[in-house]
Amino acid sequence: MPWSETFLAALKDNDIRLVSYVPDNVLTPLIKGVTADNYFLPVNATREDEAIGTVVGAFMGGMRGIVMMQTSGFALIANALASLVVPYQIPAIMVVSERGTIGEFNIGQVLVARTMRPVLDALAVQHHTLTEESTLRFVVDRSIKQAMLTQSPVVFILSPLLTGGNPAGPK
């Protein structure tokens, strides 16, 4: 089973139905899987902070959701995390396709990648870098359960070691 199908199966196991995302090449297998499966309710957001707001609103209405974005989009959500998600104990589930590492050509991606984990640590937001499919399902499943039980956000960072990186980059 490809990594994307394993990830989506873990979302289903945890009743994550709403998927708010900003399109990204690396996330394409996840987005295609979500839009092809009537179980999920896909919401294409225009910005990452909008996607966070959508998932927070869904949670307040009783529905679990996830935000999907790439590393550069993470730079837009620090305020939403610090002023909404963390203080109000919203178990926001986020997945970030990691750019800015392992041969990245775009300097903007590199700069955001260097700050993403320190920002998450400063906000006390649990995060896991997913590097191999053999542990993906376990980490995603258990982390979502923990996020819901502790009413804390969690971020899954999809390493290029797992996804193969950005297929649109220069050769």
C-alpha cells in the first residue's frame, strides 16, 4: 500500500472526515485520495490560516478534521496556532509536506523549513517527522488519538524520504 493510502486509512480509523487543504505537488496523492473517496469532505482553502479556521470551526461543531499544507504555508499559521488552537485546546491535526531540505532549490522553502520545528517547539505543539511507511500508520494513529484525548494539536511532517520530495523541482 502506498504511503498516501496508509495515511488516509489512519485518518478513517480516527473519524477524520473534513480535509481542508492548500494544493501542493507533494500532497497530490493525499488530495486525490480524499477527493475520490466520499467518506471525506474536502475543502480547498485559499490560505493555510483559512484552512486552520475551517478545521477549528468543524471541531467546534463536532466534526474532526485535518489541515494539509506545504512547508512555506506553515509560515502563515503561527498566529492561528498561538492565539486560537493552543490556548483554546483545539486538537487540530495538521500535515505538512516538507520542503526546504534534501536538495531543495527554493531558498524561501529552506528558510521556512529551518524555523518550522523551533516554532512548533516554542508553542509546545507535538510534531512527528514521517520518514518511512513502516512506522507511518502507528505514529499517525496513536498521535491522533493522543491529540483528541489531550485536546492538543499535532503536526505530521512528511519528509522527502517518505514522499520522494517535490516532483516539480528542477532536475
